[in-house]
Amino acid sequence: TTSKFPMSGIPIGIACLAAYLRENKIEVFAIDAPVESYDVKQTAKKAIELNPLIVGISCLTENRYAALNTLKEIKQLNPNIKLIIGGVHPTPLDESILKNYSFVDAVIRGEGEIPLLQYVKAIKNNTDLNKVKGISFIKDNQVIKTPNQPFILNLDSLPMPAYDLFPIKKYPLLPDLKYKNTLSTTITTSRGCPMNCPFCITTKHWGTLIRCMSAERIFKEVKYLHDNLGITLFRFVDDLFTIKKERVIDFCKLIENNNLKIIFRLQARVDTMDAETLSWLKKAGCDQIEY
């Protein structure tokens, strides 16, 4: 990755997918190559050692070459493993990827939980991939794009991300942090954004309808991570955490009323903030907002 702050928290998307598969009785392993300092060959070797039926990789634009080269290496070492790719880069470029990288068996488009589970079941049971919504694949030298899978509306129904699959103590703190002896993680509580900013892919990938976890569900996850994994610093990576004022304040009240000592950071727009919201955020432990 070329990220300015590499490895600043677990790959939350992969953790969400892993949890959903695991809840549906699929055995899952996860590898976070950057935090383990694995190169392409090491990552491929580690993946193959797990003897998987399928290997999936998450791909942003800036890590596309590493992602694709890792899949290529796996296919060369074991051609029998099905290789899939997903994320904000492959979703709009599925045809290009499938036509130019023959070792990729399928692209999981958009929100991945349901398409990924259906794809895994289809491969395990050798059933028709055309019936799996939200995927693209090659058949008879043609790119097949199945209809989009509708978005999940109730995020509270999803399992907690599979934090336990990742080496939580290995993730370094952000360079600007003054806090010592603390563990941090990324966390996400909403999907979608109605703002449609021209520089941002969120509305294209996640849709304009914002879907939010309840304040109670967020608190439950934060408390679990604090009590069981010792995490005291949380980075909410929602594109717009503050879109629903009442939810933000209710969450802050739960933190305050339960005397949970944490620090958290979030992303917001200036036009979603007011004095009351800021006051509650500060009381609950928010020390930084990225606008």
C-alpha cells in the first residue's frame, strides 16, 4: 500500500465479510499482509498453506498491483484454488479486470456479504453461478455480470466484525498520537452517503441511502472491544458518522452513563455539526474530527 498511515487498524471490510461467512458455518482465515510485513510471494505461500478452496482479496486503487500479483502467484502455485477480488476498485472495473487478468475467477461487486456467501456456496456445491447476485465472471470468453445484490438495510442484523482473526497488538498507533500503552482499531457503523460529492466513490459503491447501526449496537461493539481486547482508542471510518444527530448523541450518552473510558475519532461534514453534538462528543471522549 502507498497509504500515508499504513496498518493503522484492522481491514474492517475483510473482518465484516469473514464474520458473515463464519456465522453461516463457512471456515475462514484472514491474512493482513502489510501488518505482517509479507511481500507478494510470502502472502501467496501463507494463503496456500491454509489449503483453501477459495482465496479472496480486497482491492483499493493504490494497492491494485500488489493485490493482482498476489492472486497471480497463488494461481501459479495452485491452479485449483478459486480466486476472487472485491472492493471499490474492482467493482466498477470488473470487465477490465476479468479480461486482462485471466487468473481472476470472479469479481464480487459492491457490498460483499451476501454475494460472497452465495458465491462460496455455489463453488462448494458446484451450482450455477448465474444465480448469484452481485458477481462478475468469465464464461465462454464472455464477461457475465449478474444483477446487483440489494443493499443490506438493517446493519444491526450483521455479526460483529471478526476482530479475533487479526493480530490486534501489532497495529501501530497513528504517528500524531501522544497516547502511550493503548491499543486502537478502526470501526464502522454506517454505509452509504446522500451527499454525492464528485471526488468521492462512496455514493457509487455504497449508495445514497445511508444505513446506520443503532446507538445501542455501536456501544455494544465498542464495549466488547474495550472489555475483551483492551482497546481504548477507536477510529470510526464511516464517511459521515454525524449524519444522524440523535444517534450520535444517544451513543455518547451510553458511553457517559456507563463510564466507559475511551478515546475516539471520526469523520464529519461541517454542515452536520452543532454545539450540542460537539459538546456530547467531547464528553464521551472524541478528541479529533476530520471534516
